[in-house]
Amino acid sequence: MTPIKGMLAAIYDTLFTLTPQGTVEPGLASNHAVGPDGLTWTISLRPNVTFSDGHRSTRPR
């Protein structure tokens, strides 16, 4: 990992993380589904995810 990537990983959460073994693990995402076309992804966030300012993440209605 480059120093920049290490710094960003320490500051920001991501939807998924890549382990040193190359497997993908959930981060902010609780689960995901890929559509039949392979282009459309539906990603569910963990409950109570907040932005850095403390506001809760909400889905558009």
C-alpha cells in the first residue's frame, strides 16, 4: 500500500475493502447485488451509517 492509500484508508471508510489475500470484505456496505446486465449494482449500507458531520445517511425517496 502506498503512503497516500494508507493515509486515506485511515481517514475514510469505503463500501468494500480488499484484504491482503485479495478477497473483498464489506466496509460500509452490508450486502450487494449485481443486476443481470452486470452494470447495475444495488448496495445496501450498514444501519446507522453517518457522514463525517454526524448526519445520518438516508436513501432518496
